[in-house]
Amino acid sequence: MCGIEILGTGAYTPVLRVTNDDLAKVVDTNDEWISTRTGIKARHITNGEPTWRMGAEASRQALENAGIDGSEIGLIIATTITSDFSTPSVACVIQDAIGATDAAAYDLNAACSGFVYGIDAAKRYLQTDSDLKYVLVVAAERLSKITDYTDRSSCILFGDGAAAAVVARSDKMFTSYIGADGRGAKFLYSKVHKVLHPFRTTDADEIETGDFAAGKYFLYQDGKEVYKFATKALPAAAKKAADKIGLDIADIDWFVPHQANIRIIETAAKNLGVKMDKFIVNIAEHGNTSSASIPTALHEAITDGTIKRGDKLCLVGFGAGLTMGAVIIEY
């Protein structure tokens, strides 16, 4: 058995809902401008919930839907760019919260491609460790803490949330492709605060100059460059994953893409030669929740019955790094 099966999914969406009209009260923008350019109508942001708590709530739901107890999880892979701590990992805090007492745990940072990277990693662990029965992949993001709400070009895009999946080995179809292009790291990033120790002899950090001079400590994005990368990376990753097993893209039932911008998704669909009605899209209500966006869309489509057992799914994303990846599985 060299594939995986998703046994259960879960998601946590903060109650606090911020519409485009709400944003227009704090920054120079309006609903029409945001909607037509991004497809976003609202986003949910935390009202104090930490990243780990959102991840734990999504994980509990995934465990319940999978019909297993937290103690049965052997590995937790948490994907995030907005951890509550430098250390410990979000995964370790979630492990305690859900009672996964025997699980190994670590965080993975591949930005918006994180969940795809996490599923790929889970499959490899399950394939090589016969003692490992279940892996929990949980994506949790609190982008509101690194969003500049004075920057109307970026603050309109991002939201918070978490989603999780319990996976086990199976004989179902699986193929994947993950990649990165570090030359594009300067196009999308968020710097951590500078080191201020008593032995410094200079005021400026090297990272504050050159390619990474912009952005202060908030998310910085070169929208044009990210758009160019994304519209090529999404179809390329999907095709490379499909080509590994000789699968025709037309045979995929559903594409679950990273929810960054509706125009990116539409262009990627066109470049793939796939109609938009095969794409799961929930960006209007959630905005861009980084690594949580793909599993949140997946969970919602499973919950409402759109995705059914036996469907062939392509989970495909791109993100800061720049990273990209796709996994194709049978649900």
C-alpha cells in the first residue's frame, strides 16, 4: 500500500467577520474595488484566539470525523507561518491539547503551500514507518498579526483560520510534486523583529537593505511578481504530479487550489485547460488564509457533499519562498 486515505477533516473559522465595507472604515478602499480584483467579500480574523487554539479546534473536529481518539495519532505535522512562539512548536502545543500523548510533533513552514507539503510528508512517513498508523496534518494561521492594516493593497487579502486532516496509509491513488524557487523569496515575505543585544555596534540589520528592505515587520508582497509565478506554478505543479502516474488532468474530479485571488485561480484553470466548475472556491468568505486555505476549502466541500468518496482530488498551492506543490489523491 503506497497511497493514503483522508479519514476525517475539520476546520475552525473565527467568529469575528470583517467585510469589505468594514475595511473601508479603516483604509481607503471599497467593496467593489476589492471584489472585482480579488473575489473576496469578507474574511474572518481572531478576536484573541491564538494560532494553536484554532489548530486544536480543527484537529478535534478532524479526529471526531475520522472516528479515532487523539491518543491514536502517531505524528502531528503543523503548517504555519504565524506560530504563537519561537519555541515550542505549535504542533507540540496542539499535541497536548488533543491528548495525542504518543505523537511526535513538529512545525513545517512552506507558507501557503504548507498543507500540500504536509500531506506529502505524511505519506512518506506512513510509507516508511510500519508502526505509524495515523498522521494528523493541521494548518493554522493568524495572518492578522502580520498584516499591515494601513496598506490597502495587502490588508484586504488576508484572514485567519485553521483546518486539519487525519490520514492513514491505503492502496488508493496518490501522486505528488513539491518544489520551490528561492529566487522569488524577495517577492513575498514577513521579517521577524531585529536582534537587539547589548553588544551590537550597528543599528541596521543587513536584512533591512537590498532585496528585503521593504515591509518592516508586516507581510510585504510584490503583487505582479507573485501573480506571474502563481499562474504558472499552479498548473505546472498539477501537471507534474499527474504525469508521474500517467494521469490525464481531465480525469481529476475536483481541484482544491490555494485561495489567494480569484483571478489567479481563473488564469490557472485556463492554463490547465480545465473549466472553473471543477474548482472548489471559497475565497469570497475567507480571503487568503495561507496554509489553512486549501484544507478549509477541502473540509467545506466534503461537509456540504460536493466532494464524495471515490472522487479524484488535486490539492494545489503556491506560496512565499516561493513554493509550489500538488498532491493528487482519491478521496
